[in-house]
Amino acid sequence: MVYYDREIIELEIMPDHVHLLIEVDPQFGINQAVRSIKGYSSHELRSVFPSLKTRLPTLWTNSYFVSTVGGAPLEIIKQYIENQETSERRKKPRSTRQDS
């Protein structure tokens, strides 16, 4: 996906956060990239799920975490992001229900 001065390279949606690997033009700035992604996704989600318009004042908080990947190979970063959902599933306790 390419939007203006940024490219979303990898994406993994978690229950309470999102992992993104994006390339941002330094002239555009990471703050502007995050704001535009949050704004666009909020608009789209509210279009698809109209109940979100009245139930929540905002979908996203103003906070975010950013880390640069520097010289790390992109394939390793992509694999890390792709594995987040699998890792999250391993952390959740499994049901101990026994059928009679």
C-alpha cells in the first residue's frame, strides 16, 4: 500500500494494538504519518460500522510507539510482525473445559 509519502510494508492487527512496518519520507515525518493512518482508519471504520460514531468519541489515543529498524534486514522485521498474532495466541490460557 502506498499513501502519499509513506508505504505500509507489513501490518498485523492485534486485539488492543496494531503493528506496522512503514517507510516514511523524512520530509513527511513520522508524526504526520501516524496521524494520517489513524485518521484514515478511523474514518473507514466508522463508515463500515456506523455504531462507532455514537459509542466512542475517538477510536485511537494520541499515543504511539515508534522504533527505527536501522540496518536490520526488512525480512526479519516482517517475520517478527507476522508472528505477533501467533505469539499472542500462545500467551492466552487454553480452555480446560471437559466434555461429559
